Amino acid sequence: MIKAILIFNNHGKPRLIRFYQYFAEDMQQQIIRETFHLVSKRDDNVCNFLEGGSLIGGSDYKLIYRHYATLYFVFCVDSSESELGILDLIQVFVETLDKCFENVCELDLIFHMDKVHYILQEVVMGGMVLETNMNEIVAQVELQNRMEKSESTVWVFFPFFCLFVCLLQGGLSAAPARAVSAVKNMNLPEIPRNINIGDINIKVPSLSPF
Amino acid sequence: MPAVSKGDGMRGLAVFISDIRNCKSKEAEIKRINKELANIRSKFKGDKALDGYSKKKYVCKLLFIFLLGHDIDFGHMEAVNLLSSNKYTEKQIGYLFISVLVNSNSDLIRLINNAIKNDLSSRNPTFMNLALHCIANVGSREMAEAFAAEVPRILVAGDTMDSVKQSAALCLLRLYRTSPDLVPMGEWTARVVHLLNDQHLGVVTAATSLIITLAQKNPDDFKTSVSLAVARLSRIVTSASTDLQDYTYYFVAAPWLSVKLLRLLQCYPPPEDAAIRGRLTECLETILNKAQEPPKSKKVQHSNAKNAVLFEAISLIIHHDSEPTLLVRACNQLGQFLQHRETNLRYLALESMCTLASSEFSHEAVKTHIETVINALKTERDVSVRQRAVDLLYAMCDRSNAKQIVAEMLSYLETADYSIREEIVLKVAILAEKYAVDYTWYVDTILNLIRIAGDYVSEEVWYRVIQIVINRDDVQGYAAKTVFEALQAPACHENLVKVGGYILGEFGNLIAGDPRSSPLIQFDLLHSKFHLCSVPTRALLLSAYIKFINLFPEVKGTIQEVLRSDSQLRNADVELQQRAVEYLRLSCIASTDILATVLEEMPPFPERESSILAKLKRKKGSGTVSDIEENRKERNTNVNGGVNHSSANTNAKVTSSSSTDLLGLGSNTAINSTPPPGPSTAASLLVDVFSETSPTGPLGAPSAPVSDDNFSRFVCKNNGVLYENQLLQIGLKSEFRQNLGRMYVFYGNKTSTQFLNFSASVVCQDALRAQLNVHAKPADPTIDGGAQLQQILNIECVSDFVEAPVLNIQFRYGGTLQNIAVKLPVTLNKFFQPTEMTSQDFFQRWKQLSAPQQEVQKIFKAKHSMDTEVTKAKIIGFGVALLDGVDPNPSNFVGAGVIHTKTTQVGCLLRLEPNTQAQMYRLTLRTSRDSVSQRLCDLLSDQF
């Protein structure tokens, strides 16, 4: 079972949170912080599975995540789920977002939070995988859009505010995390490495006697 | 254009979000949010009815605010109202708000349920889906109560749309998870199984998820799913990749469904039907074969999907554990993955191999990969993967490779991530013990462990090493020598000091012959660490010192000097101070014989399950470790004898405060209450030494066992000597009338010295407290030498009782505290009033008391000579009237009396039939109360 789906950016700002098990609001925020802390310190070429989230469920639970450009997609699952299966599911979700938003980027998630929720609802329901067929998912989302349009011509579905250049070329889906790591690193300030405190010799200038 | 103007409205949301994003500080953000919250609140509260569109906009804003981590405490009602809107978009946002923000115990649930009910019966699939989503996402008990019957109907109804079926299956799964008791199994179960044959693969996937969970709890009800699942799997696996069109994911046919089906099959043993079994084996072989084929796409998604199926197939093979060829193939496949360039695959291969290692068929095959796994441990950049490598090494370890694996783990430990160090320490400790051929290796390993990762060595680990050393005398000398050497390092871990202190205290004598480790050097070495250690360790060291005094009389002076120093005797810590005082005293007073007895070497520990193993299980959760352990147990049938799974539990108290335990004093302390007559023996002296200190301390006077030596003598008489030892004599005089009694207790000081702090109290325990009131008048606190002190006890019998009250006496004699506890002979028969009656009366009453529980009979052998007069006296002393000429047989005795208690009176008839030839008696008692009959019978039968 999927216990939670968390999407946050490289700075730990949540962009979507969805819990399928009840946690109090402050606990939810703590889980996000802990998860970000665990995931963000990992290199991009290590594996996508991680144990050790202490808040959400103990040793039976794994974090399975993918890092796309500025966003982390983290699924917190128990041992009844196939790890690679969940990885693929994340991919399906992101590809679907990409199709629906045409080159999805972080801003789409921010300004169309409700849409992202609806798309997610077509993929995962109550912590279980509902649908994995992307065409089917997209068809459902399009159906929703049509119904909306028929009710009012209000909703501007395609990103109206997304004037900013998407950080990705060619869409997220085609480019696994590695291809965009350069972009990711650009956002980070230079961090001094190897601070060696073992060998500090403080030289005290010899004072001239009075 | 209207579209644009309304578009401006949505811009309200966008503007708000942009504002937030532009906030320079947290304070500014909070300020902006509060402003918006106030705005929304006023809009919701305002007189003007909001149109659906505005409501939607505000709900969206609230969701955004919630996402940022702010509590949303209003808007719920508005969201609930949106549910009953006819517009899809409004309904949708209402459901979204509720799914995200309403927790399962909200008081709005009833309103929400109402809306859901309407939507479920709307026959509009979109609305039904929204409602089912909401149930599945909230999943509260109230929802289960409301819909547990409805959802299965929707699921199996013939006219339900596919997408609704999918949702209904998962919704039911969620309800079953939260409240299994509310989801009744019924005729729908069989039809759910048949969903595995559904045309729509999405429905099949959802149904499989549902069946997996249901089958885990009710395997028999879903047995038929096995054949269907195999058939379905077979069709998928053998299909061309284009057959399944939309469900083909990067050239892999329906990977999710395959994974789910393989999971479902893991709920059951291998199919018994040969045909099905053959078909399944074929499927699994096909999946294994496909892994060897060249990839149809270079995309990582392709290999991911393919391997997801492959790993699940391997799990099933391992689960069945019945086809050696498949197992070995699986192992080889995983072996390939161990060196794959994809980190994920290496991770998963290590994980799967862990379970494979526990199979008999493939254990050897797994072992061939040891070099690769060790290499992974050394070179992997990813801690997750290294962790799996450690797990696998642990799982594949056996006698043949234990030394290598333990050595590798130890060397990895030096650089291991802090987060997994403790676990590695536990694993090394367990392996070292389990596969130790010679225990010198074991001792070396554990000491290395402490040296490398002392902070991560938990108490269980060092308790265990001590336990093993104590239980195995062949390793004791080596252990003493090794810890002695290890302690010589300028900086050593406190855990090493603990182990060192304990082992040298026990076995330091084994290396004392070497002048380089003479007693004094050993002591100085230990004591040089003393001041750097924490209190528990210091306490342990003090115990080691007193053991030294016993082992090496030549250092006694030095150690006494240390104990006597102010830093010990006046230590601020109570435990340390007490140990110092007691040990110093013990070393001064006790003779060498007594010292040797008290400070004897620890006896072997009882064998129990290793507490280290228990700890590892706790750490890892139930699954992994225990499985491996269970499976492996058979193969390694206790190679090392019983020590294998024993534990350090006994030892666990060492560091707390129980110095008794450490010194093995437990058995001695109980003696003090009834010191044997004659001059003080070793034991009583020993106790005297200890009892000088506070009685509450671990070595203080323990509560004395209750003496009841003379108890039975008082059943038939009221006066006499109740208790006597070389210090004190206790005499009794008592009189009873109806339910009241008075007892005079005389305490005689047999010595010429004054007893100080004398106190005597009577305790009624447990049930007796309500049955008997005993009031003791306070006695003088001193008794002069040779003098006698009288104390009066007033007794009231409230109801019939069995136990006897206990007289607790405490006093100080010559500076030592004495504790004496004696059972007071207040018995039920004391409250007898004798009743004279005629033969006719007697038998009339006898007949009245003929119910089976009213009579108690006992046949017993005579303990004393069967003298008629003595017997008569005893029966009269018992309290009843002896009735002559009632029984036709003159040698029988018949008595009658009434027991007076405050609450009732119990009439009692008794008959005693001696058989002089057989030297036996038969005693029969009839009273109106069975508990009284029983108690009186017990009391009286003891007298003859």
C-alpha cells in the first residue's frame, strides 16, 4: 500500500502532498521535512530506494523516489508493493502530467494544484494503484476537462501563467534524473567541502615583552 | 468576452499564489496568508451567497495554504455543501477538499456520507467514481458502516461501468483494511474471483489487489483464484507485446498486472493440480528466459518494467521453494544483477538473494557470490545498497565462511555510516557467537567490535560476551589475558572497561602468575580508568575490586585504601557510596572463608535465547531476521552446543544497582531471619555485616521468611512459646470469647544487651485484611537485657478466614538490625463456642447438613500415639463441646460448636473415627458453610 505521496522541490517546498493514512497536520509537515532531509542528500546516481523514514511507518516502509529537474516525487510504500513497479508508476504519473500540461514544470504544479490532484486520483486511489494505462488516464482527464468546459467556459486548462521557460527541454519524461542534474546543481550555492578541523594549528604570535 | 473576465477571477488564485511566492520572509508570508484567511472567512460568512465558482476558488486557496503547512480550521462546511452541487467541477473540488483535509473522525462525516449516498445511487459513473474515491481516501469506520454492503454490490453488478468497477474494487479493499469486521464475506466473493477473467485489464488489476488482501486473511475462500491467476498470467506472459495494446508499457505486456498476479500466487503454496503447476512453471521459465533476451528498448523504463516482473517471479520461486532448477536459475539471474550497472538492480538483487539464502536448495549457490557481495560492501557508493550487502552477508553466513564474513564486516564497520553501525555490531556479535569454532576467536572479535565501534555496542552485546566467558572455562584465561592487553591502550572505550572489570574480577587470578600482569598491576590498570567512567561502570569496578580482595589478599590493603578514600565513602552518588561502604566493611570484618564464599566465581548462566538476536529482531522489524533465523536453524543444528541461543538476561541487572546479583549473594541473604542456634555461623555473621547499612539498600536486611514452626501447636491450646532464637523468645497467652479475642505477646530478651528500636506489628495480608481485625498496642522501643516486654493484641473476627496474620518484629541488637516474622496462631477454631446437645438433636442437625459441599471428610494416618484422653483434650481444645454417648460406637468422638464471626454464626458438627489397627483416623465435618468445613478439617486433622 502507498501510505503517502509527496512532491517537493529542491529546497523542500512541498508542491503536492497526499496522505492515504491519517496523520495530523503538523505530523504531515514533519514527515515532509524528514523525507526531504533524507532524499535531498543523496546523489543522483544512487538507487531510488531508501529506508529509514522514522515517522511514517518504521522498518516495513520504504521511500521510493525519483528526482526530476527541480522536483522530487516520493512515494512512501510498504513491503507489499513492488519497488520497480512503483518507480514505473511515478514515471507514468509524470508522463501523464507532461501530456496534460504539455511540458510540465514546477509552476504548473503550483498554479494548478487541483488539476494535479485530479490526475493523481486517476492513478492512485486510497493508497492502491488504480490505473496504469496512460491513455486511459489521459482519456479520463480529458473527459473531466470536457465536462468542465460544458459547465462553463471558464477553466483555462493549458497553463496560462506558465510563461516562464520550463527548465526542461524535451519534457521531463524523456529525461531521467541524470540528464538534468546539471540544472539542479546550478541552483545550489557553492558549498565548501572538506572542512578539516583535525589539524588546525593556531599560531599565537609571540608578544614582545614589555 | 465573458471567458476572459472570468479568467480574471481565476487570476485571483494565481495572484495570491504569486504574492506568497514573492514574500521575502516567513513573517511576510504568514501575514499574507492570514490576510487571505480573513478574507475567505468573511466571504464564507457574508450574507451574499457565493456562486459555485467563487467557492471553488476559495477552496483552492485553502488547499494551497494547507499545503504550505498552515492549519485550516474552517471551510469544511462549504466543502460539504459543494458535494451536493449538480455541477461536476464544484462537486469535484468539494470531494478533493474533503479527501485532503477531513480526517476520519470528523463530525461532518454524516453529512458527507449523505452526499456520497446520493452520488452512489446517481448512476452517473463520474459521480459514482468521485464518491468511491472519497470513501477510499477517507476510509473511516463510519463510512465502512454506511457503505460496506453497498460497495460490493456495485463491484459485482453486471451493468457497472469498468472504471466504476475498478474504483469499487479498491474502495472495498480500503474498507476491508480499516474495518475488516464490517465487510461481510458473501456471495459476492466468488464473483470477485471471477473478475480475474474480466476483459478490462484495469479491472483485473484492481480486483487482484483486492483479492490479495482478502486471500491473506481468508485463504480458503479464495483458493479458486489460483488457477484463474495462473491462466491469466500465462496469457500475458506468452502474448506478443502488441496484444495488450494500451496495457503494454515500454514493450512489456501488462507489467503491473503480472506483478500483482505473482503476488497473489505468493499467498498460496505451489498448486497441487499438476496441470496448473506445469503451466505456472512454464510461465516462470518464460519470464526467466525473457531476462536473457536482448532488450527491446534502451529506455530505462523498459528494463524497469521487465525486471519488476522478473523480481516478483523470483520471489514466487523462493516462496514455493520446491523447484531446485528454478531456484538455481533465479540465483544465477540475481548473480548477474549483482554486477549490473543499474544501482536499483544491484539493490534489489541483494535484497532478493537474502531470502534466497535461506532456501536449502540455493544456499550453496548464493554462497558462490560472496566475493561480489564483499566487493559491493567495499565499493558501493550508496548506503542503501551497502546496507543490503550487509544483510546478505549475514544471511549467507555459515561455518565455512564465518571468519571471512565477520572479518569483512568488522573492517567495514570502521567506515560504515553511523545510521547502520549498531545493526552491524549486533550482526557481527551474533555471527561470531553462532559460528565460533574456538572461543578465543569469539573473544577477539567482540573486543575488536568494542574497539572499533564502542559507542554502538549495546549492553546486550557485552553482557553476552561475559556470559559466554563465564559459561566456558576453556576461554577464561585467554579472555583475561586479552582484556588485560586491550585495557593497556591509552584510550579505551568504556564498554571495554566494563568487560575488563568484570572478567578480571572473575578470572584475574588466571593471569596473575605472569609478573607483567600481577595483581597490583591489574588493579592499577583498572583503577586508572575509574575516574573517566560513568557511575554504572564505576559501580561495576568497585565490585571487581572486592572480588580482587578475595582473589589476591596481597592487594587488600591497597584496595581498602581506595575504598576508604573520601571520594568513595562520601561519594555523592548513593549507589557508589553504598558499595564502597559495604565492600570496605565486608573486607574488614569477614574472614577469608566468608569472603571466599561470598565472592565466589559466578555460577554458569542459564541458557536462554540470545538477547542480541531479540534486539536485532526488534530493530529490523519482525520479518527479515526471524525468517532467516527460523529457516537456518535446522541446517545449523546447534553446532556450538547449548550456548548458542542462551542469553544475557540474568546479567542485565549488573549495571543497575543489584550488587547482590553480581556477587551471587542472593541465596545467602535469606538466612538472617532465623539464625541457627549456637554461635554465629558464617552465614549469620555475613548477614550481620550487611545489615548494618540501610535496610532499604540492595544489601540491607531483606524481609524475613515467615516462621510458622510452632504454629500448629497453638491450634488446640492458647498459651505457650511461639518462637525462640538465641536472642529472643516470644511467648503467648490468649483468650477468645465469641468473635473477639485478646492475645498477650511476651518478648523476652535472652541476651544481656539492650534491644533498640524495637517494634512489633501485625500484618493481615490480602483477603485476610477484610476478614480479621488485629489491633496491636504499641510496644516500648527498647527491651533491656534479660527483660521481658508485653504487648496486647485485640482481635476481631469479621468473617471466616483461612490465612493467619503475621507478626513482624524489628529491632537493633549490637548495632545490627534484626528482622523476624512469625505467623500468629489466630485460627478460625478460636472463635468456637461449644454447644452441648442430645443425640437426637445431633443427628437431626447432622441430617440437615447433608448437602455435599457442607461435608468435608478426610482420612489420614496418625502422627502421634492414638491415646483416647489426649484426643479428647485436643478436641476440647479445638473449641467444640465433646458429646458423650451420641455416637453408637463408643470409640468415636463427636463434637459440636458454633463459630462466631461478626457477620454470621456457623454451626459445626464433627465426628472423628479412629481405627487403631490401621493407625488411621477418619474425620468428618459438617457446617453450613463449605469454606468453614474445609478450613476446620484442615486445622484439626493436623493435630492427630
